[in-house]
Amino acid sequence: MIYRHLIVATPRGCYVQKVHDKKTGEVTELKVYLYTEHFRNRANGNMPSHKSKAIGSCVSTADTSRMYPNDNYYTLVDTNIPESVLEVRREAEARRAARQPKNRVEGARTNQANVSNPMQAVLFEGEQVVQGTALLLGLLADRIGITDALKVALQGNSQLLWAIMAIAAMFCEGQNALMHLPDFISRNFAGALNMDDRRASEVFSAIDRGIKKRFFVEWIKKHNQKEGTVFYDVSSISTYAQDIEIAEYGYNRDHENLPQVNIGLLVDQKSRLPLYFCLYNGSLNDATQLPYVLQDLKEMGLSIGLIFTMDRGFGDSKRIHFLHSLGFKLLVGISLSRTKSLYELVDIAINNNSHISINNMLPDFENTFGLKQEYTYNGVKGVLMFFFDKNRAALDSTKVCHAYRNLNDKINELEEKYRDKPCKLPAKEIFKFKKFFSVTEDSSSSYGWKISHDDEKFRLWYNRCGWFCLFTTDISLTLNEALLNYRDKECIECTFDTGKNTMDARRLRTHNDYTAEGKMFVQFISLALFNCMYSALALLKKADTKHFGKFTMKQLVQSFANLQFIYGKDKKIRLLKAPTALHQKLLDALGISVEQFKVDAQAELPSS
């Protein structure tokens, strides 16, 4: 629905599409579309592509700076919905209700014949048929301990628990905008729950720091391993909201020119379950917030026997020293380019050719060799692990050659630019050339410097291609085990990708800090459920390639919806029909039992 009584400014990140008159061919309207996702399409030669949604239409074909908004605008751009829009929605809903048949049973039969979604809940003579998504995800939450942790955290508030689980189940379906909540509730609950976007905001606001801390203490206690590996990383979520104080400009990982909040996430390697998250100011860098995260985790009971695995963004001496002082083991990437002494060790190995050896070949990685050496990093004793990846070297060498050519072209540009207007350039503008070239001051040069080719420097950087470094305080780790653990860190990237793309959470879509924190907590619950399903499906793909080889997570969630249940007159729940063999394999893989909902063929029939 387009609200033509309101005019708003066309937001950034949009494009317009012309609507032509079929008879005259003239442009009659300009529709405004907002980019919602950018990606590379593997099916189309890895070419850049995007997804977008219509958010309204321009006020005229000559003015693209202003537009009339639609419902998507108030979902994706501005979540502060004006009262006039709510009034129009209420009037439209009243008109739809007036068109419905007065007789309840007759209306249910009519709706069943004409419903656009065949899985929509249907009333019939006191019974209600509903989808199984919320019920089955609730059973999964019971099995992995989410429900028990929420009971402790909420201290007996069962209504809030039901509301949190209902919204989390909707997020698992890929619907993050709360405008879809009433439809989801109607399809999954038999009048036992009544929720809309306003009620959801109240739920988010009710989730305070105490609730979250009690939950994480119980959740970590349930899934805490005495030994093993956990991964920690940070991502950012952009927002258009004006009243979220922690939303600030910073390093935006999605390259969007918008305020953002940062979210830190801890994931367990063995179970693939997220254990903890924190939301903090978008202007803070990852390493600055890390000590506060570590202190929180220690207070919540995270085992210090775990190996804390992080990328090289956290690999500075202060953070390593603090993590070690708390008693945690660590495995962290180290930037060679920031530490000259480490590159010198790499150069020694290259000159001696000591890394190319059968003994240094890693069994689980093709064309990869490793060396290790005891090392003390800012007072922390550990092991430096150097790796040489032949396949990566081919890619890195191409980048080195490209960088050299770019700098060489810039030298020619400098000579052309200052040929007629001599001027000595400051040293900071010449510094970048020192990587591949010899640089000396020269008064006869038009720009005051002599830059000449240096084969030795070029050869040095070319030979360094393919090398990377890890540091660990767990001296028992082998080179192969360390690299396996570090490469397995990809699971936390997949978790972020699931939240942002699969669950459509690239925007906060909340008004203030309280609702933002609460919504991200519910999002955390849904990520735990989703990762559990993903792990089960991965095992099924290996065990039953015929049926599940090409099965996707979207199909898995849809199969939950296809498994229908009946809420009867007696308030009891049973399956509408027997589960198929495919359904049963999925349920068994997830450890979900629906035996209590099946019709017992041995049960005595009621007497007539």
C-alpha cells in the first residue's frame, strides 16, 4: 500500500524504475527500489548482483528526491510509523473484515478454498489446523537446553518465554520484519498467542541485562566444554534509526555509509552453537572491546581450558597478554607485515629453503608446509607457527605484480605532472614507493626525488608470497591441528551470514537501545536453533545423499511448516496426518520426537 498523503525524502542506496503507459508509451510513474543485498552470483559466472525491494514511488517523474512511502519503507528504512499510516492500516483491515462471511464455519470453508497460502491456519467446527514450525522448533529448543535456560533467566515469566520463542521461530523462517508477525502467529498458534509488532517491541524492551546474564550463565553451563576450541569474531549491523545511542559511524563491514552497532559473537567449535553475544558502540574497534568481553565470559563461567581462536585483527600484544592473564589458552592470527622481526624469520626459512620438506608437509592440506618455533610475545610464552601455502602463493604473487605495476604507473604520472611545474613532494607522499623501489632525494628531479627499480626488494616481497603466521599458547598443538582449528573459524562467519542474509537481519529495525538489545537476544536464540538444524542436515547429507544431497535449509524449515497439527475441541494436539519417511528422518536427525502427537492405532475407540 502506497501512502500518497505522506511525502518523504528518497533515502540513499536506491534506484528508480520507470512505469510506462501501455498505449502511449509515456512514463507515468517512477517506482523507488532500495538495495537490500549485494552478492556475487555463482550461477552467472560470479558476476556482481543484488536484491532489492520497492519502498514507494516518486512524487513526480521530474522529481526523484521525494517519494510517497509504502509498507516496505516503514519496514526497511524508517521504523517510526506515523499515526496516520496506522489509521489507514486499521481502516483497510476493517474493510477486509467486513467482507468476510458472518458465519464462522462457512467463513472457514470459504477461506480454505480461496486462501493464497495453502498452509494458513484454518478454523473448522471448533478445530484449528496449524503449521508445525513453532511447535517443532519449541521441541528442538527443549532438547538443546534453550527452554531451560530461558526459564531460569525469566524467573517463571511463561508469557515472555512463549513470546520470545514465537518471534525466534519466525526469524528462523527468514522473516525479520515484525510486520509479518501476526501472519506467523495465525499460522502456528491456535489462538493461544496474540502478538503484533507493538507487542513484540514490548517483549524486546523487557529483556534487560539481568535476563541476558542469567541466560548466558545457564546456556554456557549447559554447553561448556572443559577442553576444545571456541571462536570469537565481530560484525556490524547498520541502521537508519535516530534514537539508538550506540549506533555510530565506524568500520562498516558491509561498506555502507550508515551508523552501525557492533556485535561480538562466541561460537563453540564442536556443537557449532553460539554461546554468547554482546552489542556495543559502532565506533569502537574490535580489539578495544575484547577485554570487556573476556571479563564477562570469565564471570559467566566459560572454561579456561578452551582454546580461544581469533583472527589477526585481535593479534596485538596487549590483547594477547590480557587473554593469557585471565587463564585462557589462545590461537590467534599474527600479521607479518606489522612485525618486521617475524618477516625476518620467514626470510631465513626462504633463503635456506628449509620449509620445503616431507617432514614439514601437512597431512590435511594440499601444497601446504609448516614450521614452528618457541616465541615469547610481550611476556607470553608460546609457539609461533609459520605456514607456506603454494596455492595461496600463486594468488599473492599476482597481487604483488599488480601492486608493482600500479606504483610504476604512478611514477610516470608524477614525471608528467611536474615536468613543467617543478615542486618537491613531501616524504610522506613518496613513502609508498619504498616497498619496491629505491628512493633518494634528487634536486634535479622535477618532483625532488629519484625513484629507481630495485630487483632485490621486488624479489624479497615476491618470495614472501604464500606465507602466514599463527601464535598459540597451547604448546601441545601440532601444526596440522592448529591450522585445522583456525580454518574451522569459518563457522562463525557462516553464523553471521545466516543472521544477516538467511534471516534478513542486515538492519536493526528497532527504535532505541533497549529494543535493539532485546531483538538481538531473540536473534541469538534463533541462530542457536538454526545452527543446530544446519549441523544435523550436514550429517544427513553425508549419510543419505540420495534424499538429502541437494536438500537446503530453506527446504528443511519448509518441511516443518508442511507437518501440520490439529488443535481439537478438547484442546489436545495431534498430527493431521502421519509424517512421511523424509519428515521422520529429519526429526530423528534433530532428536525431536512427535510420538505424543501421533494417533495410537492400539488405543480403544470411544463408545458410541
